[in-house]
Amino acid sequence: MFLHNIYNKMIKKILFKSFHILLILWGVISLLFFLFNILPGDPARMLTGQRTDQTTIENIKKDLGIDLPVEKQYLLYINDLSPISIDKKPPNERYKSLILCPMGNYKLVLKLPYLRKSYQTKQYVGQMVSAAAVPSLLLAFSSILFAVIVGIPIGVLSAAKANSWFDRLGLSISSLGMSLPSFFAAILIGWLFAYVLGQFTGLNLTGSMYEYGIDTKHLVLKNLILPSITLGIRPLSVIIQLTRNSLLTEMKSDYFRTARAYGLSRNAALWKHALKNSLNPVVTALSGWFASMLAGMVFVEYIFAWKGLGYMLVDSLNQYDFPVVMGCILFISVIFIIINNLTDTVYKILDPQIKLKTI
């Protein structure tokens, strides 16, 4: 009976969380759609130039589906993005789908979300976003990894040596890192390590994930170093302060004094017991920073010419390529939602008391 109640609570929680995620996604999609539909400018006119005749403009509008009323465009856009959609017969050539149920002249299909085509390149937006997402996710992961590997040890040592010169130095660096804008840090770090010290570091001022020859394609990970450090400075600063302050609080707790009373040294009690319990604020910061990185890396990617989502987003905005812009923002939003919901699971691993309260 006890296990049955736990199972029912878990099912209800999963259903509630799924509904919550879908509601947020619907809000983001609706906001994006209506925002880009009230922006000034005619996509058909932008594609063809000012001297095109009206017949050509009308044909392009029909091809893009922007000749319909806004409410109908909205329903079609929701239908395109939905994994379970209503499609016409014969099969639509825009995407591959699995027929679930025939419905007269229509059919219920299962498919991947269809993000439509780029106005400029005529490529599928889904393919463009998935290709650009790989460099962006690699940059975000490497930046967070840099922040964690450097930030947590510095935070622990600052707490262990509170009020020492090392602690004051760490706090000063942390405060400077949080107040430094990413675009300014990118320019400064690029100028210093790629231009002034370039002959010693061997790093490039600009460069993407791959370098292309006539018939070759090379992975160049050294181009990742400067963008990762630049993007990781602010989360590094936050992690240092959060780890230090949280550890100082844990070191005043009863269980820490008990561990010391049983013969554990101060450093052993700190690393084995206090550190794990102090990581909840750090996990909160990491989840928020990783998701916000995908939105905040625009300047960093553009300055270092790291061709990911941020670079493609700026380039598409310059060309008024709205389907690509919307695709990039939707992808970032989905990642943000997924990470925020995964944070609860990590909390339960780090703090068993949270798990007990939720059962």
C-alpha cells in the first residue's frame, strides 16, 4: 500500500511537471510568433528587393504562408511545431512523418518539430539550428567545466583560509569577474592572448570549431580556449563566492563539530562532509548560468567568430531571416526549461532531506 501511494504521487508529479513544461513552451512559442508578426518589414519584399512586381510578391507570400490571416498563421505554426500534427494528404514533402491515424482528407502524424525554411538560404531551419547547436553546447559545457574546475577549489581554499591574503585575493578576483561585461572581457582577452601574446600562446583571435581546406575539414579545439575562458569568467566568480560562503556556514553546523569530535581533521571534515552539503547553491547557480550562457554567448561568439547559435542569431537578425531567429530562440528556450527541471533531480542526489520531503 505504501509503495502504491508513492507510485501514484510520482505519476501525479510527472504529469504536473509535464503540463507545466508544455504550458511554458506554449507561452514562449506564442510570444515569439506574435512578436515577429508585428515587427515592421515585409519578408517577401526583403527577399526580392524593391523593384519586384506585385505578382511575384504575392506568390512569395503564398509560398511562405504569410498571405493568410494572423490567427490562421498562428494555428499552422503551432501545428508545424507539435510532434503530433494534423497533415493533409498526400504526404507532405517538407518533413518525414509517421501516419498515426487517417482522417478523411487529413491524417494524424508523428514527426519532429518543423521549424520551416530560411528566407535567405532556403535550408531547413531545423538542420541549421542542430548544426549550430553543437559548437554552442560545446562552448557552454567547456565554460562551465572551466568555472567548476577552477572555482570550487578556490572557494574551498578561501573558506579554509578565511580572512587570509588568499581569501581576500579570491574575493577581489570574484568581484572583478562579476562586474566585467562579457563583450568587454572578450575584446580584452582576445587582444591580450591572441594579439599581444599571440606568438607565445599560438591562439587565434577568431576561429570556429572547424577549419576547411579544399577537400578537408579539421577540428580545431584551440579556438575554443579563449571563448570558453571569456564565457566562464562570470560563473567562475559566482561559484567562488557561493562555495566559500556556503562552506563557512556548514563549518558552523552541529554535524561538522561532531565529525571533528570523532577525530577527523578540519580539512578531512571539510572535504568529506561539508563540501557535499554546501553544493546546493552552486548547483542552482550552475543550472541558471548554463541556460543563460546559451542566450548570453551572442557577443562572445560573434567577437571570436565562433560559429554557433549566437553567431547565427546575430547574422540572421541582420538579414531579417525571422524563421532562423525564431528557431534559435526556441532551441535556447527548450534547453533552459530542461536544465531548470533537471536541477530538482540533482538537488535530491545532493541532499537526501529534499527527497524525503517530496515523498
